[in-house]
Amino acid sequence: MSATQQMFQCVYKMTFAWTGLFISGSKRPGFEREGQPLPNEVRVFLNLFVESKELEMVTDSLVKLSEVTDVYEVTGEYDIVCLLRTESILAFREVLKNKVLKIPGVKSTVSAIVLYTHKRDRKPVSE
């Protein structure tokens, strides 16, 4: 197992330990919290560092990815912030490794996995 695979496995385990989530032992895909099924979706805010001359090409490429729901050109430390939705952490890993990081002009990324949503579309999310 490569160092990258070990790191992803460690982050994967830590994420689920912090949130009280674990992979269901059943054949049905998805996650459970205290025996209750959760939506089968992983949302990730992906922050990208991009070569400035490639900014437009990178944003155009991100817009074309079905897993990417929102793309923002931003000020500050990062050049682009986008929201991705995938069916699992492993699916996110595949999108990151085989799609996003292969876009010419993408220098590096920092990802933040959404653990819980408190407010969406200007409305509080009830538990």
C-alpha cells in the first residue's frame, strides 16, 4: 500500500471516528449512525491552487465534471473553491485523483469533507 493510500485510509478512519459514523456491515451501500441510515452522499468543499494563466481553462474543466455542483473563483489563499458530491469517500478519492488533479493548471488542492449541515438555502436544517 502506497503512502498516499495509507494517508487516505487514515483520514477516512478518522473522519468516521470523529462523526460517530461507520460503514454498514450490510450489503446495502451507505452509512449508519447509531443504526440509522444516512443519505448515501459525501459532500466536499475542494479548494484549488491554480496556475494563473490556466484559471479559465481549469474552471471550464471543473464545470464539466458531473460530481462538481458549484464552482467559485475566489480571493484569498485559494484560486477556486468548488463543491463536489460523490457516493462515498472512495468515489471522492477517484474523482480527485483521476479527474481534478489531471486538469492542466491545477497545482494542488485542499479538501474539507462536510460532516453536518446546519443551514442550507437560507434555512436551518432540522435534525
